[in-house]
Amino acid sequence: MASHKITLALILFLTLFTYSNARLGPIKETELTVYFQDYSSGPNATVIECPPPSSGLNFSTFGAMFCADDPITEGFEDSSALIARGRGLNVISSLDGSSAHVMLSIVFIGGKYNGSSIEIYGNDPRTGYREVPVVGGTGKFRLARGYATFETLNFDPVRSHATIRSNLTVLHY
Ligand SMILES: *[C@@H]1O[C@H](CO)[C@@H](O)[C@H](O)[C@H]1NC(C)=O
Ligand SMILES: *[C@@H]1O[C@H](CO)[C@@H](O)[C@H](O)[C@H]1NC(C)=O
Ligand SMILES: *[C@@H]1O[C@H](CO)[C@@H](O)[C@H](O)[C@H]1NC(C)=O
Ligand SMILES: *[C@@H]1O[C@H](CO)[C@@H](O)[C@H](O)[C@H]1NC(C)=O
């Protein structure tokens, strides 16, 4: 009798498990390249130090925290199609200022992923080529995991404008 109950429970569990897998559908892989347009000074700055600095921004001070809302474009030029905003925090998290902790959302506001988002979270070694985990997402990127690379392709000191390319490899349903 008891073993029948266990068998029934097992069948029920497997049915639910199979059903929930079917509902999620097969896992997909998406690769995309986007460009963060980051302005660190002037009236239209897209990244600020929080709390506001007593002197200029210093990206090497342990504990310094920066809040950003960068436009993200489809192409390298900052005039190319705006598809998302890069919103989040960056905290200088190593004593010597060489690495940062990143908590960043790519919030799509145009293009084919409009309405979806990707969450990027973890250590940024602040070297020429950085890799940060993708830990989640919404919409088309539900249950996302993967990784994002970041490379600063250009910095214009006159406009305090950095162009940062991000290649993302994301597994999602
Ligand atoms: C800041 O943005 C405003 C509104 O878009 C624009 O008129 C102005 O020229 C910009 N200023 C600079 C320095 O880019
Ligand atoms: C920024 O902070 C670092 C570490 O605190 C210091 O060595 C450096 O001189 C500072 N740079 C500027 C421009 O203030
Ligand atoms: C993105 O989606 C929002 C909400 O559905 C909509 O209002 C907006 O027009 C869309 N933007 C673009 C560029 O498609
Ligand atoms: C990012 O993608 C571009 C083109 O798709 C490629 O040229 C570049 O090497 C990639 N960067 C990294 C760090 O993988």
C-alpha cells in the first residue's frame, strides 16, 4: 500500500516536472553586441558619484560609488539607434582601486528586445577586457544566465565620453 502511494507521488511529481519543462520550452542562446554611451561630466552626465563628490570623480578610490543611466545604442556612434538604458551601480570594491563591483540592468526600450531586461552582476577587474556574469533577466530573457564582456573602445576627454562595447552571451527560455 505504502509503495503504491510512493509510486503515485512519483508519477505526480514527474508529470508536474515534465509539464513545467514543457511550459518553459527549450533553452535558447542569444548573442548580442551593444554599446554603452557613458558621459561622466557636464550638464548631461549619465554617470555620477553618489553621494556627490567634494572634488572631481575619482574612479580609483575604495568605496567610491557611481550611479549610471547610460544610453545604449545599436552601433558604435552615439547617434545610432537607442535600444536600451544601462542603469545601475558601480562600487570600487578593492582596497587598491583595481576592481569594481557591478550591479547593472540593461533595460531595453527599443528594437526587438523592447520591454525585456538583462541583469549583470559581479566583479569587474577593470582591465582592458572585462567579463561580468549575467545572472537573470525579464521578458525575452527570463531565467537568463551567461556572461557579458566590456571593452572601452574610445574615450573623448573633451566630452568625457566613453564608448564601451558589450558582447553578451545569454542562455534563456
Ligand atoms: C544637454 O542636453 C540638452 C537637451 O537634450 C541639449 O540641448 C544640450 O545641448 C546638451 N548639452 C551638452 C553640453 O551636450
Ligand atoms: C584618486 O584616488 C587615488 C586613491 O585614493 C589616488 O591615489 C589618486 O591620486 C586620486 N586621483 C585624483 C586625480 O585625485
Ligand atoms: C517599446 O515598448 C513600449 C511599451 O510597450 C512602447 O510604448 C514603445 O513605443 C516601444 N518603443 C519602441 C521604440 O518600439
Ligand atoms: C565583441 O564582438 C566583436 C564583434 O562582434 C568582436 O570583434 C570583439 O572581439 C568581441 N569582443 C570580445 C571581448 O570578445
